[in-house]
Amino acid sequence: MIELKNFSIGLPKSIKYDDNKEVTTAICKDSVEQAFLAKEGFVGDGVADLKHHGGPDRAVCVYPYEHYALWEKEFGHPLPSSTFGENITVTNMLESDVCVGDIYQLGDAVIQITQARVPCSTITKRTGIKNLMKRMIETGYTGYLCRVIQEGMVQKDVKISLIKKHPAQVSISYCNEIYYRHPKDSEGLKKILSVDELADEWKEDLSKRLGKLESEQR
């Protein structure tokens, strides 16, 4: 049973870090009762770095609730809701459980998983935990992103349910394994790229990697 533990949105704002340095980011989101989910994301939600965040393939950010206890224990540091800037924090949707192309009902909306989330330094700036981003990458506990198949209203107490499992079954954990640990695994790259529903940015990135590997092997 999937449970929605927290539902958050937020617009970019300035936050302070490291001796009063400032950065504009939308990582600090607020819990809400409801919001309309459009193709570009939740109404009232936004991103500051348009190059690395946002867009139709990255309209919804998801993070597994189970990881919070692990990080709090490892770093001895309590974490606020939506620490990682995710819109929905959920149980029983770990990176090993979900695959690129899987389709889920989220309230009145329908979403599809497109890629693993690529952690950025804003996580460190927000939490002050210097090794957290590194550990997210090492463990593959990155969370993931989704596109919107059907727009609709989402409430904080909605049920999330799997509509269709993608037949290729390329999990987010597998994507992270290849992306970070085995970037020169041509067969792994091909396996991920075989999923048409993969986010365009990942298609471009992994295609470049594969092309370089193949040219080196000639």
C-alpha cells in the first residue's frame, strides 16, 4: 500500500548558507492541502535553475519516505519535510521498486516516471550536511522525476496507485547504478535508452556517452 506522507509545493526564494552566502532556489517547499497538477508541474510550484530542473519530463519530484530515517540516523540530524525539494514524499515506492515508464494515479492526475533525480549542491546548502549529496549518489537513494500524462487536482490525503508497469522493468536503482557507477557499460546504457519513455535530457546524455564509447571501440 502506497502512502502519501507529505505533499509540498513552493516558488523560488533566497536562502542563506555558509556564513551568510545566498542562493535562490525552490528547494524549500511548504506542505499544502491541495494543488492542481498541470503538464509543467503543480500550480504554485516552481524552479530557479531552469537548465537542471523543471520542464514536462520533470514536472513532479518524488522522494521515498523510508530514506529519511536512514539519513537522520547516519548524520544525527533531524530533517524537515520535503528536505530534498520533492513534491510528494511516499512510502513503498523505493528506487528499486519503480521503473522508467511506470504510470501511477495521483488523485485526479496521472503521472509517469521518467528519470532518476540527479542530486545537486543545493541539497547541501539547504541542510548543511556536507556528505549528504555524496551519500545519496553512493546509495542510489536519489528519488526520481515524473511527467504528467493527465492533469488534475491533487489533495494531501489522496491515494496513489499503480496503473501500468512498464514491460522493460528498468528500475530507477538500475539507472543510478549505470549512471554513476558504470558509466562505460554500453549494454547498460543501451538497456536504459531502449525505454522510449525516458526523459529527453537523459536520452541526450546517455546517447552521447554511448556514442563516445562506440567511437573509442572502433
